[in-house]
Amino acid sequence: MEPLVLDRVTPDRQAVALKAFARIADAWSLTTHQAAALADMSDSTWKRAKKLGYAGDLTRDQQLRLSALVGLYKSLELYFSTPLARDWVRLANAGPEFDGARPIDAMIAGGLPKILRVRAYVDALRGGV
């Protein structure tokens, strides 16, 4: 069996991913620090990365994070009404993935594995998994 090989992310795809995540960060009213932490970047790198023409390369981890966060955003928009979909990541949550914490804090603390679990959790809520 051949190992899974991901295509190299082109500069155009990277630019689209960064632009999408910047819009999500705005929609979720994230601070610069929160958005940077979710993307696994320093605050200063995130400020540069969200601008058109960013010349840096995303790591595989960063690519996966952005992809999962775009998917999470889409799932929230499909499952909840707009105000709740936009506020959900900043609200305390008693669900099994959060134990009373806000999803944003849980995802920042847990990194990519937690981001993926949160995405799967929301997908399961809406009957996707």
C-alpha cells in the first residue's frame, strides 16, 4: 500500500486558506492572539500572514489547522442560526469535549488534535458522522 502523500500547497491555495481563516477570525470576533494561537503562529506572524502577498510557507500542521477550522466554521453555520454560530466558540460549553470551557480555549490548549475533535464533535451534532 502506498503511503498517503499530500500535494504541496501552492501559494494560491495558501493565500486562499489564510484569507478564509482571517474572515473566520473576524466572524468569530477572535483577538489577534487567539487567531494566531489557533493557526499556530506568533501574533506578529499572524499579522503578516493575513495580509495579501504573505511570502512565508505554512507548515503541514498549520495547513491542517486552517482546513479543520474552515470545516468547523461551515458546520457551525449549517447547524446553528447565525448569531449562535458566530458566538459558539466563545461560549462556555458543557459538552464532553469542553468540560465547561470555551471551545476557543480548548482548541488553543489542545492544538491540532483538539481542533480535529471539536470539528468531529460539531459534525456529529449535525448528523454528519
